[in-house]
Amino acid sequence: MKKFPPISAKIPSMLHGADYNPEQWLSYPEVLEEDIRLMKLAKCNVMSVGIFSWVSLEPEEGVHTFDWLDRVLDTFQENGIYAFLATPSGARPAWMSEKYPEVLRVNANRSRNLHGARHNHCFSSPVYREKVKAINTKLAQRYAEHPAVIGWHISNEYGGDCHCDYCLEAFRGWVKDKYGTLEELNHAWWTTFWSHTLTEWSQIESPALHGENAVHGMNLDWKRFVTDQTVDFLKHETAPIKEKSNLPVTTNFMEAFEGLNYWKFTDIIDVVSWDAYPTWHDKKDDSEQAAWFSLLHDLKRSLKGGKPFMLMESTPSSTNWQDVSKLKRPGMHALSSIQAVAHGSDTVQYFQWRKSRGSSEKLHGAVVDHYGKEDTRVFQEVAGIGDTLQRLDEIVGTTVIPEVAIIFDWENRWAMKDAQGPRNIGIHYEEQIRRHYRPLWDMGVPVDIIDMDCDLSKYKLVIAPMLYMVRPGVGERIEQFVQEGGVFVTTYWSGIVNENDLCFLGGFPGPLRKTLGIWSEEIDSLHEGEVNLVKMEEDHSLGLSGEFETHELCDLIHLEGAISLASYQKDFYAGRPALTVNHFGKGKAYYEASRNKEPFYTEFLGALVEENNIQKVTKSSLPHGVTAQKRSDGESDFIFVMNFSPDTQTIKIEEEFTDLIEGNAVPESVVLQPYGFKILKTGLSNEQV
């Protein structure tokens, strides 16, 4: 394995910077000069500029004012600062909305928005596409060769849908291309239900509360269409950039944003970037939040097959839009920044560099406060992480190489939440992904987060909580994975529907039935506060014992070759299997029939890790709230030990390491301060910690 190339050959180092909005300060010429001074003090080497600058670049239709941006980029060049130059499509000028109202979005109730906000535009509008192409072409022609520009930031946080006539016609065309005939469409959508059979393509509408919304296949296809239309718009935006520039392009994703299937974007962008805003300190224990955002970092790394990603936005202090705008405690800014690097980011960037003076984000956290000077706690912490990042050049381009993957699939999530049963008060898909990820995080076991169409062959263990939808070929690939020696884990409410959200006939879990060796006959949904117990059988290979509390969902299954590892203890299904294993070919397939409470997942997954010799980053026992991650280039390992607790923690070290930041040998015990971290370096020839 070798390193990936740096994001930019111009600056083969960790990138450190922020969103910068100099157009807000054109009436304050002294601000740019002061910002350059402060950027250098904070050891920032890159800024994202132009993200919402359309009206500053084109104040009237066809009239362009690039002088201010010329001045900013030239000043960057003179001072050794680089830029990701953004296309401004995230918010169009008022003159455009007034002259061409068709560019404004239409809601599901078929009412058109007024001008305002962001992302209030139609991706299908010919006028909007024309205007976006024109401004992007101008930007590419003028700045593609500018020495300060190292990449392109396409739009900003794509999201939302439009139900205008252009979009409805595009949806009808999309559906026709997919199904070919109305007969095929009606079968896929099961429209004989409630006599909703379609007899003309023109009868297709988008989902709406005052219209059709109970045809689940249609709802699912609309979500797919919205993703495909957004991807098509991204291609349209990117085309004039690519014609003039070979610099990398990115668009910033959002956490686990449900509205767009990010796997569909990966062929268009050169590097994944995303915006991370954890709600630190909303509870006494930050470890749950830390584990969730580690998972999200792992997802973004996995989208491009392990290629390093970009932390495009984070707050250096607090947001202004969360329920409670909590400040980061001392140390948390550095720790959460290093957390991103540990999971594969080659950048640490912020929203925003300087606080806006007015409007909706004037109180959002920033590197530079309204006070405007460097002697603030936040600025000093940013400068501190800047100093740390300058010491991490060796890590740039390295990646994480997991032996475990968790399937967290967008289309599966869409379909499951629309299923109407068995728990309409919350199916809690994301929560079950977390429950299976957290024990691995606690143990310091690296994980990829993939969708069901990804290659499984490189993993020892694949976990697929609630794989409700199984698309064509997926069941066969899982079967092959297990047949060839892999370990597969899935749960209740798996193998229920196909890609059209049509239930499998012949018994659940559909195409997984042979691999799992079970038949699911019924599923019981428990009321809030209602519990059952599952008891481990005696003398089985995992060595687990005792009882575990189960809640919310209990699957009633029959064994068809699988072995029961645990059984229910209550209700009319007492004695029936609750956890099974099927020895299949060279591998094993486990089925969790019940939704359990901890410590089940910790003990079960811990046993699987040990039984299958899955590599941990460290052999050392990690205290609560402490985790470990590893990046590698094939010659050296870089081990990140991170303390997300407010307490000082001590970790025993059994091998020789170098502290990458301090440059000295690591003693037998490493002391981690509250919200502290250590980055250790070793060679692959050495044994683990």
C-alpha cells in the first residue's frame, strides 16, 4: 500500500483554514489586510472563498465585478495562502429571482417560494442552468490558472427538492427510462392497491400530502430521482470548470444527511468534503457523540475507497443554530480536529473565518470574533491546532485499513422509514447502526461504513443492521462472502423487500434466508417500557453467558440449519431462538432476532473480534471515553489515542513508539489530559501496542 497523493501538489501538507467572505467587508478595506496577518498567526494556509458571492460577482445580469476577488486571490498569493474557489450557485441574486421566477423552487403543495434563503432554486430550470453555466465559465476562464487557487468548491451543501412543472416532467422522463412500459411501472409500484393504476405517463406526480403519498415504490423512486437530478446538476456545474482546469473539485456534504444518497456523487467529485457540527457537551458523557462523529468520518473516507477526505466546515467555538449553542470546553477544539485527521481527513477547516456583522450567522462561531484581535481563547486554540497540523506532513495521504465494515445504506433507510410498520413511532435505523459501531469504537477497531453494493471481499466481518431492502445481486454477494470465509451479522427486519419496496415472497429474510439458515415468520413490536429477556445457551463457541434485556422488536424465527445461541425467556415465544449462527461454507452468518440493550452488543461484538482475530489499533485496554485509530502508508503506522472524557486517563504502552508531536520516545504509560490526545508513530515491522 502506498500513500494517496496530496489534495494539491502545490501544498503537500495538512490544509488548515476556513470559509472566508471578504465580499461582506468591501466597505472596510482595512479588514483584508488584518485578516491576512491573523491567518498567518493562526497558521492557516487555505481559505474557501466565493461560496455565496454571486451578487458581488454579477450585481446585474451580464455585468461582472471581479476586481475584489482578483485583489483577494492576489493577496493570498503574495502571502503564501491558497484558496478553494467556490461556484456561487447556493444562493442566487435577487435580480434573477425577480426577472426569472421559474428559478425559485416549488414546494410539494405546488406553491412557489419567494426569493430568499439558500438552496431556493430549481435544479431542472433551463434558465437557472444557463445562468450557473455562465458564471462558472467566467470563473474558470479567469481563475483556473491563478497560482493561489488549488481546487474548486462546487456550490454548498446540496439538498432539497422541487416540484415545479420542469421537475415533474423530468421525473416522468426518469421513470419512463427506468421502467420502459406502464405495465412494468405499475407492477413495480404495485398500483393496483387502492386502484391507483396509471394509464398515461402524464398521470405521474411527485409525492404530496394533498395528493399521492401511499405508493411506497413511487416515494422511493422520487427520492432516487432527487439524488439523480442533483447529481446531474453537479455535473452541469462542474463541466465548465473541468474544461478549463485540472484542479480537484469537491462539494461539501452534511453529516448523515438523509435527503441525498452521497454514494451517487463519488464519480463526479475528486475529493470528499463534509461539514461536521457535533453537539459537544450536551450530555455529561461526550463519548456517544464522539463515536457517532467517528462513524460519520469513516463514512466520508469510505465514499472514495479510503482516499483522504476534507473536513470542510467545523466550528472553532459554538454554532448559533443548535438547540443549545454550547461552547467547546478547553481542549475539545484540538481533539475534535484531530479526530477528523485520525479517521482520514487531510484538512481541518472552519465555518467561519470572521464573524459576519449582520444577518443569520452573525453570532455563529468563528476564528476571528467581532472583537477582531488574536488574544481570544478561540483564536489561540485555532493557532495551537495550526501548529500541530504543521507537524503532520508524514500523515498526509495515508489512510485507514479496516477489517470490519458496517452497511449503512441510504435507499434502505428511505424504504424502511416509509414502510408503515412494525414501529411507526420510530424504527431507529441510525440508532442501530450506532449500537453496532460503538463497541468497535470502544475497542479501537477501525471500521469502514459502506452501502450494500460495495465490495465485501476485503473485510473479515461485515455487519448489516436491519437490511430491510436487499437490492438485486446483494444476497448473492453476501452468500459468496460467507461461503469464502467471511463473517456476516444482520438483524431482525432484514430481507423484507426488493429494490422497489415490494415484499419478498416465499418467506423472510428473502435472499438472505439460505445464508442465515433461518425463516422469520412474525415480528413482535413492544410498547415503550415493555421488555423481554434473551438467555445465552450453554457451551457455544462465542463463550457468552447470562441474560440480556431486549426491547422494541422481537423476531420470531425458525431454524433452517442455523444453531441457536440464545433464546427468548418470556411471552408466548419463550424458548424460541433469539440469536443464531449458521456455519455456511468456510464462514459464519449471525442473526440477531431481537433488539437488545447493552451490554449485549459490547459482549457479542467483542467475542466476534476475538474469535476472528480482528486487528485492534492497540492491545491495551482503553478506558471509557478513550478510543484509538490508525492511519498507515504501508511503511509506517500513525496511531491516534484520543480521550473524549473530562478526566485524566492513563494508557499502558507495551511497544516502542515516537511521539509525533513532541518527537521523543513514548514512555510505558501515556497520560492523556481531559480532551487530550497523542499521535504515536511506529513501523509496520513492529508489533502492535
